[in-house]
Amino acid sequence: MSKKTLLSGVKPTGTAHIGNYFGAMKQFVDLQNTHRDANKFFMIADYHGLNFIQNAEEMRRLTLNLALDYLAIGIDPKQSIIFKQSDVSAHTELAWIFDTIVTMPYLMRAHAFKDAEAKDKEINVGTFNYPVLMAADILLYGTEVVPVGQDQKQHIEYARDIALKFNHIFGPKNPQEYGDLIFKLPEPLIMENVATVPGIDGRKMSKSYGNTIPLFASREEITKAVMGIVTDSGGPEAGGIPMNVYNIHKLVKSEEKLKELYAMQKGKYKALKEALIEDLDAFIKPMRERRAELAKNPKKVLKILETGAKQANKVAAAKLEEAKKAVGVL
Ligand code: ADP
Ligand code: TRP
């Protein structure tokens, strides 16, 4: 039996926050540790990020930062392949092949496209095409499992649909050969209890809302963010619990302990926030320190990306060749 393959990616578009961590990145590490003998790929989706970051210095800085983030949370380059999307040209090549079988009306149904359209933005082709490049990212590696946050679910469905369509048009016609489908159908892996981490204003935590708690925040930054949490009594059903505080707190402390604490400190928002600062800091501190240590040696980090690119290229080039043969350009 062939090994299971897991792949995920994050765009280097800003400072990682605890929503990214609990919604997606933490699972990368958990899966790495539970799936010792699977192939694991963790990508820096810089070509996707280029839709948002159009400044070379900034792109380089954010890319290195994300590599540091991956390493600091515990992605181990000995067990997983960490690489940058733009280092593996098969991604954009395969995306082009997919472009020729994906229709415009189908892409127009994508949430991200509809959101951009609703904001009356001038949409660039890269944003429109985003799901196609993401399908290429996933399908090139024979990926079965894609750990992501809830908001990425539709993108995985696009990848599945594109794989099905490609296999249907170009794959083996003989049903007995079904075992040799060119592209495997990936599944998303979404942790339900943290599907959407709320921000300090109670909405989804997101860089674009300015409501985040940075994943590697200093004690001062944690304090500032927590003090900024919008407190509400949560209404009668929440029993006077400030839910915006509680919902973040439960990410770093068991609900059993929290129930006790919130009952004891009922109505004392300041004390509850102070307890949250303490618990967040205890949680973040070891990762923050590891990251600071790694940041002292950026050359080493770039070397890890270089090695990762070589490893990823090997797998991706073979699958691209198969796809090119299937369509008849090879
Ligand atoms: P942002 O909304 O801050 O721009 P991204 O779109 O870059 O975040 O998301 C990167 C990854 O983190 C994705 O897999 C996404 O699903 C996950 N993610 C982002 N925000 C949250 C959140 N608030 N709760 C859960 N997962 C999240
Ligand atoms: N679209 C993802 C996000 O915004 C990032 C991404 C790009 C990705 N390619 C991927 C995630 C492939 C999983 C698999 O978070």
C-alpha cells in the first residue's frame, strides 16, 4: 500500500494569529506527530499571496516569517517537507492545464470571488483563478488529506471537482484501470471545535478585521489585545459569562477548569481578562522563544526551504509529467 499523503499551505500575507494556529497550523503539527509514516508537505503559498502583497521586500520578509512560524510551532523538516510554492514550477504549469478544462461560471461561484465582487473591487485574474492554482497545489502530490480551516472547505471541493473532471476527460477509459486514476480525490480535514476562532471583537479572527491575537505575541501585545476584547455579559443563556473572553480562553484551558474560574469570578471582567493573559502567555511563550532563536539564523531557514523545494520538485515533476502525457503535450 502506498503511504498516505497530507498537504497544506498558508499564504505569507501577514502576521500569523491564533486563529490561523488553532484553525489550521496546529493540526499540521498534530498530524505530523500522529502520521509518522505519511508523506507530509507544508507549503508557503507565495504565488497565492502575490494577489495581496505586491512589494518585493515585503514578500521576502513575510515568506521568511512564515517559514519561521512553521518551524517554531514544531513542523520538523526531518519529518515533513516545508517548501515555497514558487520554487516548484509544476504548480503554475499544472494550473494552466486545469485552466483549459475549468469554466468561468464554475469559478464565479467561489465564495472568495463573490466576496471580492460584492465589495465592487476590480478583481485580478489571479484572484479569480485562485482555486485552480490551489487544486494544482493539492493534486500534484497525490494528496488525500488537506488540514485547513472551515473557510477553505470550498477550495478543497474545487480541487476534487477538477480532479474528477480531468480524470474523466483524460484518464483511463477502461473501468478496470480505475485504480490508476491520474489525480486522487482529496478530503479536507477540519477540526470542528475550532472551525472558526473568534477575534477580540467576537467576529471571525482575521488579519483583515484587525481583531487578532498574534501567535507569537509578546506579553505586552497579549495584554493589549486581551484588554481590547469587547466584553458583553453574553445574554441570559450564557449565564453572565463574557463569551468573547471565554471563547478565546477555552483554546488554551480546559472547559472544566474554566467553568470553575468563570463561576468564581462572575462579573469580574478585569480578573477574567488577567487570567486569560496569564494563560495565553504561558501557552505562547515557549513558541515565541523558539522562534526568536530560529530567527537568529535566517540562512539556515532558507536552506531548509531549498531542501524542501528539491524534495517537493521530485514528486511534483513526476505527476506533472503524467498529466502532460495524458493531455498529449508529451
Ligand atoms: P486571515 O483570515 O487572517 O487572512 P488566512 O486566510 O491567511 O487568514 O488563513 C490561513 C489559514 O488559517 C486557513 O487555513 C484558514 O482556514 C485558517 N484560519 C484563518 N482564520 C481563522 C479563524 N478565525 N478560525 C479558524 N481558522 C482560521
Ligand atoms: N488558500 C489557502 C488559505 O488561504 C492557502 C493554500 C494555498 C492552501 N494552497 C493550498 C491550503 C493548498 C491547503 C492546500 O489559507
